[in-house]
Amino acid sequence: MSTVSTQSPVQSPILERIVREHRQFLDRLNGQQGKHLATLRLQAMEEFQRLGIPTVRHEEWKYTNLFPLLAKNFSLATEVDAAQMTDTVSAQFRHWGEPALVVNGMLHPPAASVVGSLRHALEMDQSFLTELGKLAPFKGDAIIAWNTAFLRDGAVIRVGDGVEYGTPIVLVSLLDGRDGNVVVHERHLLQLGRRSSLTLVLVQRSLGDGQVLLEQVLEGWVGEDSTLRLILVQDAPATNHAITTHCIELERNARLHMTTISIGGGFIRNMPVVRLAGEGADAQLYGLTIADGTMLVDHHTTVDHAVPNCTSNELYKAILDGRSTGVFNGKIVVRPHAQKTSAYQANRNIVLSNRATINTKPQLEIFANDVRCTHGCTVGRLDREALFYLRTRGLSTKEAEALLLTAFAEEITGTVPLNVLRTEINAQIEHLLGADELA
Amino acid sequence: MRAVNEYNEHVDILEHITSEDYQYKYGFESQIEEEVVPPGLDESIIRTISAKKGEPEWMLQWRLDAFRAWQYMKEPHWANVRYEPIDYQAISYYAAPKRAAQPRSLEEVDPELRRTFEKLGIPLHEQEILAGVAVDAVLDSVSVATTFREKLQSLGIIFCSMSEAIREYPDLVRRYLGTVVPPNDNFFAALNSAVFSDGSFCYVPPGVRCPIELSTYFRINARNTGQFERTLIIADEGAYVSYLEGCTAPMRDENQLHAAVVELIALKDAEIKYSTVQNWYPGDKEGRGGIYNFVTKRGICLGENSKISWTQVETGSAITWKYPSVILKGDNSVGEFYSVAVTNHRQQADTGTKMTHVGRNTRSRIVSKGISAGYSQNSYRGLVRVNPSAENARNFSQCDSLLIGDQCGAHTFPYIEVNNPTAIVEHEATTSKIGEDILFYCNQRGIDTETAVALIINGYAREVLSKLPMEFAVEAQKLLAISLEGSVG
């Protein structure tokens, strides 16, 4: 606890506020949920204080400054009575799949589903605690420590061996900003057995005009020969902010197909951490950023090849306008002896305005020799020749630009495995880029 | 068996030479006793150094300012290298002219070293100079150097040691020294600014094209310039100069820490080409000893249409930590960086470049080829920054890594920061190994594995080697092959 004094004066008030809220949070819980969980929360808080809030001096946060965001004085969201809300909100997402609502961090599980609440799971079975933090340990990671310190509820999704779960699960994070700015911590666990599959959609919505910050950690295990399709839809208004950490481990021949669509919100930082832990595992990561205004979108990916014969592929694209900032940091680690690894990564960016900024840092750390790893990254504006070509075919500059940008974006939206969702996202993007006005 | 013993013995000698005690011991036994200051660093030491060199007051103040800044700085640890902490108070900061323990003839020189010389095809008398043999041959090189100096003088080119420049051309030095790498730029640059012993100074007047490749080799007092070298090269309007640093032959050196600073300034329409072949003692096969090379190299394209080009072949040093950079300030200026970095055994290299685009229509090109073998770690770390003012900036970067053996590591950390929509920045990187099928193909045609590897490596590094001046390029090719000897098969 003595480490508080070493914090710089700038972050002290924010950190102090969080420490104070943590104490109140523990008081409110009043020893519910058992001693072990209480200890875990305290340890995590200690670690969070030791590490402090990451500053731009921190290599992993070099281009993303948390302080302007945290200066919004988010207070910890409290439990709200969501009984009436559940149906109306769920109804909006029913055509995507099976909605499960998380209101201010508390899960309202749909009846008869693979989705259960973490709170209940912990109450029923203390041994469940040992699962927590296996993939997302709070040691050394301030954000996970912050999440663990305030850990209360979230979804537990378990799909048994041989189950191909057909209906996509839509996890809707609903944040109540009607009484000012709030921060919500969510912790989700996902377990896929052998030869099973699941499609999971994560989406964020808010109530009221307050600024809301979703701080979400997901730990997912994908068993042998199983497939996880994960879709992260970030299309909320600018009052919505998100810091997400998705740690996923793939067993032998397991597959991950992840698409992140970041086209709305204020401050977004996504940190997928994929660990290829069984031979033959394959991870495909796709991301699209369309940012305008003062929006900041940071995709901070880690793909860890821990064993031989795994493949990974990443493609992240961004279109930046206004005063927006795009950040991409793609780390690929190939551990010693992870031979025959194939890892590809590409990052393509289009900058439309003078005041938009893109910072990109592909990063390869390779400790094995028999590997094929490549990464490529480009930054530029729209191809003048392509624009000219379309102009000669009678399109206005605006139309031509919209057409080219839509085509650029569709390479990513095309990877969304749900037809309904893909069509909706494409329509939204066309609207954003002004392509829907075209004849 | 005898050969093995002999080899071990020589390894011991080398170890001994590079160890700290050695420095200490011979520092005091040196015949020119008054030229050595005791280990440690404080203001009085800096005053002593400055006084010994007969420097003017402004230079002393400049050093002291740098020292005061250094005291508040922390040694950086972000690079991807590991080493034992350095005790800055245990180093003797002025020991330049010592001539301790020179072998009397080539017979006494490490046979390993001599074998390398033979492979490089270095003439006998040059071998003696390089191995530090105290022979009269040095006199020959003095006369050679004098001839070159006269030629340069007739063109108005100033090429001399830094100490001489401070005495003879104080206006030029004062105007440019520290303008590219400010004394408080980073920890090692500040240390260098406070205690630098000597280095090269070069000024090429407007419109003059320097007819020869300038090299420290031609400067009379080039030998033993010490561990804190300071180089300043200025190309005035429309001038051209090509500068060679280092040498393909293994350099024997007593100092473990090297923190040099190189500053290049290119005015309007000027061009500077700076080539380095660095082959300092990398330590033994277990990574003991070896030189720490922590260098700050930076050039600025100050005027329009100017060009700075860095070419480096890095095969030596236990730890290399350097990022030759270019600030592209003038409109239409061009920055280039070509690098081959080879690490073997336990060597560690964290090297790359920074291209900062400030002016309009500025262009930069980065080609980096890393080769890691044995247990070594080789990192490329680069920054391409396009400032809002840099309209139509263009960058192309390529960094490839080649891995030989399954115990080494290759890492890339390219940072790209773009603040202007008209910029076009491209970056690509690949990592691969020498294909067994290629080796097999060569073997099949009667080329042994070692030669085949050399062949493949040279093809891989060709793009960079072709940028080196002719005579350097041939030696560098052989050097690559030698550095990787025994790493395959």
C-alpha cells in the first residue's frame, strides 16, 4: 500500500478515488461471496496500486493516454433494477441470436441457456475460483488487476463436448449513464469442450447522456477440435468508452475466428491475447476501425505461438477522419521450439484528414528458426489513380471516395460469420461513409 | 590437443585484455603517467580532461552542462538487451594515449585473429597495424595520410581530429556541435558530451565534392581515440562527402563501454554518405567479455534537396545498441538507412533507425537485414514519424530476419507515427531460415555447406552491401562469412 506515494501527482487523485471506491465496494458487499474472493479482490487492488494507472511512459500505452478518459470522474456503477428493461433491450438483439443482458455488470441470464452468471457459479462452487485469472492473471497487468479488484459478476458460458451450439449468443453490456458518468467492470468466462462450436457476439449499449466506460475481461478456453467465432461490435455513440481484454487459449486443432468492428464510441482499447497452446491451432483476427471526431481506437493484439505447427493471421484496417486517432500494436511471439509456425499480420490505414493520426507498431518476437512470419503495414490516402478512374466513369468525387472506402471496409465486414449482422454492419458503414446516398 | 590448449590460452588472453582489471592495472603502469586520470567521474575530472586538452572556456562549460544534465538522467533499459550493470565510477575517463602491452610481432598475436586476417586478405603490414603491433610501419601510414591531407586542404576541406578542430576552427565547432544530438539528448549522449576524448571533424565547403572516401584510417591520430568518440561532419551547400568508419578487421580494444556520438549536417543540396563496418570484439563463445557499443548517431538534412545515407555492417560487439537516424527538415530531402546486423554466439544487437519527416516531399528508405545465429538475440527497432508539416512524405521500410539455429531470436519493433494524410508509408517484414532444400541443392553441386551459407547470406545482404564503397564491400562479404562460421552443420 505504501506504493501510493510513488505515483505521480497527476494520477494520484484518480487512483485515490478508485481506492476509495474499492473500499466502499467491499463494504457494500459486506463479506458476501466468501472469504477467498474477498482475498483475491484485495490482492488485486494491492497490485493495481503497486502498478499504478499506466501512463504514456509505459511502452504498452505509449500512444494511448488513459488520463483524459479517467479524468471524466467515472463512479462505480451500482446495481439497478432491470426487470422491465431486459425484455425491450433483448428484443433489439433477438434477430442476431440469443441475447443475454449484463446490466451495470450484473448478468440477467436468459432462461434455459448455456449462459450462467459468474456470481451464482462462485456461490455454488468455491473451486470455481481457481479458474479465474488462469488466462488473465492480474500480476503485472494494471487493467486486469483493476478488473479483478472490482470483480463481481459476468457471464459463464460452458459448451460441453461435441455440442455445436447453433444459435449465436449475444452478450449485451448495458451501462446506465442516467445519473452521471459510470464505470462498469465485467468478467466473463467461456469454456468450449472438445469438438464443439459457438458464436459469441459482444455488444455495448448505454442509457441516458452520461459517459460510460466498460472495462471488460473475458477468459476463454477453446478445447480440442472446437471452433469459437467471436464478434465484437463497437458501434455505440461517443459517450460510450471501452477497455476490453479478451484472453483466449486454443487447444489442439482448435480454431478462433474473431472480428472486431469499431465504428462508434469515444475511447476504445481492445486487447485480444490469443495463446496457441495445442498443435494445429489456428487463429484468425480481423479488425475494422472507422473513426471521426475525437474518437480513439487502439487495437492491441498479442498472438502467442507456444507450440509448434500453429497458424495465425491478422488483418486490421482503419479509416481515420476528423481529429481521430488510430493505434495498432500487433505483437506476435514465437516461443522457443514452436517450429513450423506460420504467422501473418497486416495493417492497412487510410488517413482522410489533416488532423487525424495513426500510430502503428507491428512487433515480432521470434525465438524459433523454422518459422514463416511476415508483417506488413501501410499508411496512405485513397489511391489517386483509382479515384481518377471512377471519375472518368462519371462518378462524382464524393461518390468515388465512398465507393472505394466501402470496398476497403468490406474486406473486414465480409469476415463476420452472421449474415444478418453483416448486412446491418455494412448498412451502418455505408451510412458513415456517405455511400448510402449514392444512386 | 596442443591446439586446443593454445586456443584456450588465447581466449584467456583476450578475456584478460577486455576485463576491467586489465584496464586498471595498465592504466597506472603506463609510461606517460600524467596522461591518465583516476577512475570515477565528477566535475574535477571533466575540468582535468578539458585542461589537458587545452580547451577554451566555452568547451569546458559545454561539457559541464552536459555532465550536470547526465547526473539527473537514468540509464535507459528499454532496449531488448541484457547486461550486467555498468559502474560508471569505475571507468577511467581519460586514458587515451596509453600504449600498454602491445605485442612485439605478429607471432605474438592471437592465431585466431591472424587466420581471420588471412581470410580477409589484408596485407601483412596492415595486419600489424590492426593487431596493434608496435612497428615502424605506422610511419608509412603517416606519410600516406599527409599526402591525403594536402590534397584535401587544396580543396578547402577540413578533416582533422575534434581536439584540433576545437583549437583551430572554434567558430565552426561552436556553431554545429550538439545541434543534432543535444548534450542532454539521452543518457549515453550526455555522458559522451561530458567526457568525450576525441574524434573526427570534417567540413566540406560549398560546392566541393570530396574526391576520396574519408576514413579515420587516414588521420594521423586515428588510433586509440578512446571509448567516447565524437564525430561531427558538415557538408555545406552543394557539397558531397563519403565517410567510412571502422574497419573490417577485428579491432582489439581495451575498453568495454563505448558511447560514441556522431552528428551529420547536410545543408542545401548537400549529400553525406556514412558507412560503418563494425567488428569489435564480441566476447568469447560463452558471451564473456566483449564490447558494449552504445552509440548515438543522427544526421539532419537541414537544407532543401539534401541527402543523408547511413550504411552499416554490424558483426562485432557483445552488445550493439544504436539507431542511426535522419531528421528530414529541408524540403525534398532524402534519408536512407541500409543495415546488415549479424549476431552469433551470445551477441545481442538492438539496432535500427529513426526517420523524422518534417519538410515537404521528404523521402526515406529503410532496408534492414538481420541475421541471428547461435544463442544470439537480434532486434530491429525503427521509427518512422511523419509530422503534420510533412506534406507528401514517402517512406518504404523493409526489415528481414534470417535465423540460423533454433536457439537464437529475431525481433522487430517498427514504430510508425503518421500525422499527415498525404503521407504514404509502407512497411514490410519477413522472418525465415536458410532452407534445407537450398543447402541441399548447393551440396549436390559440390559446394560445401559453409560456402553455401556464405553464398546465401551474401545474396540475402546484397541490397545493403551494394551500397558500401567498393573496397569495403568486398571485405564485408568475406566478413559476413567469417562471422557465421561454424553456425551451420
